[in-house]
Amino acid sequence: MFKRIVPVAVFAGMVFTQSAFSQEEGPAYRSEATVQALGSFLKSTTAKGVEQSATNSGGVLASYRFFFDRHNGVEVNYGYQRNTQSYGLTNGPLGLATDEHEISADYVLRFPMRRWSPFVLAGVGALVFDPGNVSPSILSGFLAADTVGNASTQTRASFIYGGGADFNLTRRIYVRAQYRGFVYNSPTYDFPGLSGLDRITHRAQPSVGFGFRF
């Protein structure tokens, strides 16, 4: 009889362990919504003798994540910021005040722990550059005020990579701190004076904010 009890006990223990492990591995909440304040820092680049840069600025980033299991998920983002894109043209610097909109989607790999969850991400997005008025930094007659209409809204594709961590305040509420890098072709606004001056550039975007799991 003892020989029968031992295998049954071992089998029951294995079932219990597997059940407990499965419950631990399964995410308590599959969805996350986060709102963050962001900073934007564009790398200055020079091509064909023309330097292109942008003022450092801040903005807002809203994100939604859905996790298929404990580690793997996807997210969609919308971001907004405003800065001045600058071009060091030979006949005087040109500055374009720009509203920038980001729409992106990423794959997210997380490593959940009891108090915090580090993660890495990679994805693609569209950056929409909507120019406003030309800045007063034009030093020559390169551009008359009534020709700003020739600068149009332009969309650029972007590769996105990054990482960060979520720090738990409660089971549902957390603080997210992350860094994302954007690699994309700089805008020219379809403006004749900037034709052919686009180049691959890089933007660093750290952000921090609060999130909610549900």
C-alpha cells in the first residue's frame, strides 16, 4: 500500500506545483495605459555643408500596452511636442517652428518582478512635422514672410528602439521611466530652399509618467 501512496503523492505534488507555477506566470492584468511627460533632444547633423538641428523641447506621450503573456506584448503610442527646426543655410539660418505628432507601434519584452518590471522595446512609427511661422532667425532675403505657405506638413517614417522600467506603487498603479531613440529622415517640408538637404538623424526621448493596469 505504501508503494501505491508514494507515486500518488508525487503526482499530486507535481500537479500542485505546475498549477502554482502557471498562476504565477500568468499576468494579473493584460492591459496598461500610461501618460508621460517627455523630453526631446535632436542630434545635430551636417550634410552638404548645411547643419540641421532642433531646439530641445518637452511634450506629452500617451501609450496603451497589451500583453499576450507574462513577457510579450505590443503597444501603440501618440506623442506631441513643439520645437524649432533649424537649418544653417549659406545665405542665412532658417528656423521653422513645428508641431510634431508621433504615431507608433512597438513590440515590448518585459521581465516582471515583484516591485518593478524592466523592459525593452522596438518598433516603427510616423512622425508628422507641421510647420508654423518662420522664426526671426533669417538673416538674409532667403525667405519672405508671405512665402511660408510653401512649407507644408510632412510625414517621416521612423525606426524606434528603447527600454525602461515600471515601478509598482500598487498592483494597478505604477511609475514608468523609459528612454526611446528615433532614427528617421529629417524633414524638408517640401520647401524648395531645403530640397535635397534631408539626412538620417537621431532623436533621444526620455520620459517619465504614471500608468494604470486593467
